[in-house]
Amino acid sequence: MHCLREAPVDSMIIGATVTNANATLSSRPPLPLPTVRAGMAALSLFLFLLCAPTASLAHQHAHSRRTPLNALFTLFKRSNVPPEGYFNPSSNGGSMLTSVHNTYPAGLGEPLNVIITGNSDPEVLKNQEKDGGLRNYFLSFGFSSECLGQHLGDEQGANLGDGHGTLNETAVIRWNYGDPELGSCRETIEGGNHFRFWVQDGPEGKSGAIFLATSYEMPIKLGHDIIVNGYNLGRDWLVGNITRQPIATNELTNTTTFSGQTSWANYTYQTDIAYTPGLLANSSDGVNHYLSVGVNGSNAIDGLVAVMTVKILSRPEASDVFRVLAPSWIISIALSLVPLPLLLTL
């Protein structure tokens, strides 16, 4: 936008009013000079706030990732969330196993073996691709929404202990084989890594955390069964994509941590990962596909959950400028300083 250059008060307002005093478009009497000058001072402040250079503020935003007001709002919003950034579903009638229909025996489920905590940046926790949201984050490590937006396969439910009871998955996300548009179609046919996810946002546990049930599945012609050790491997290959390194599943402990950076659409994310015990059991009990996933005496799952906190390190430059160019609260303050009589004449 171009900033307007202020004209002298006498020529711009008073002169125009006197000159057009008899015109049909301006039959009202001129405003008192003090009112005019006060109004122009307020308008000058408004234009200054709107048009002042924003480079330093944009620089500060790029490094802090959020304004003080946003940080204060986030602190207030999450004041009742545990330090871990999520509520343990099992503590309030939920479960860390999903609910799968038509299993034998009945009642089996799949492990929620990855959590994106509510301590992550708020943009990341929004289920959208724009503005660096959750879907954009998934794309940054090679996972896309379902093939052509069509859901294939049975839905699963999960009770995150947040007061919502059991809900179907929010979405299924699939490994895209390097093709963000059509790669998930290939995964649907050939098999591969994939996950379902749910958001913990109910009235009894509003953490905003994202719970993922991750596994590596066989091709569709084999019924999308899970490969041997496929729950642990699906989790660890996802972590490997984020950290760009192989994860030795058999060497993981309850103190293992990783960090990694990924990028998509000019957003760069920092992900800190801690393998966490105590949420899932090291067991095959209640786990779907337990006969084929846990073999040679091993359990179907190892009891570890990859708990991830995601921060946005950098974002598109235009996004920074937009956020600081004309915040609505600055405009509101400036307009409130303009005398009502002057506003009525504009």
C-alpha cells in the first residue's frame, strides 16, 4: 500500500468547507477549528501506525515465532494442561488403544503410539494445510491426505478421555512415496506407512494434543494386514522421516530422545521427540493383528509412545509482513481517537 502524505489542515479541510459552503454536496456548517485539528492529529497517528516501517517488528516476529499477546493468550488457554502437553486418556475412562470393528476376538484395537503435544505451536495444532498447519507439517515429512480425498478402509474409534467418548478418526494420512498429490493412492494399493489421528479437545481434557495410531500395512490385495512388528516400525519409520536417520527399534529405551527439522511450503519445523513409557503396555493383550505382528515370542507393541513437540522455526516472509503490517488492535485504537463529529463528516 502507499502511505498518504498529509496536506496542510487549512487548505485540506477548512478551505474545502468554505469553498463549498453553498454547494449541494456540503451544506453543513464548518467544524470548529480545535475539533478539526484534533481529528487530523488522530488521523495522522492512525496513518503513522498503519504505514510505519515494520522491518524491525517482522525481524522480532521471525525469531520469537509469536507476539507477546499471542504468547499470553496461549499461556492462559493451556494453564490447565499438564506440563507434558496432553492428558493420559486412561486416567479418565479412555484408552491408548483404538476401537476396531469386527475383530476376532471382539474388542481389539491399535496403539496410539505417537502424540503431538499441546505444547506445540498453535498453528501446528490446527487441522489445515494453510498457515503452516497440521496437514502442512505432515507433508514436511512425506505424508499426505487420502487418495483424491476419498476414504478407503474401515474407520476406527478412539476415546481420548476428554469427555467426548469414542469418536471416529479425524482422518487417515498415508506415506506419499515422494508424490504429495497422488502418492497416497500408491500407498493405498501397495501398502506402506500410515496413521489415523484424533484431537484431544473435549470439555474434560482440552489439551489440543494430536494422538496418532501409526502402523505399516501390507498391500490392499492382502487386506491391509499389519507387517511383522508393524506398529513399532511404523512409529519409528515416521520418526526416522522427521529426523532423517534410521531408528534402531530394538535399541530404544524409555529415555531415548531425538530432534529433527523438516520443511514444506517455506515453513520449517523443529520436532523434539521423547520415547515415553507408561502410556501403553509392553504386551500383545488387546492389540489387533496380535498373531501376525508379534512373532517369535515378541509382543505386538513395546509399550513406548513417541511424544513430539513441534515448533515453527521459520515461515514465509510474506506471512510475517502480513501479521505485523496492520494489526487490528492498532487500527481500533487509532480510530477510537478520532472525534465522533469528524467521523460523521467523512
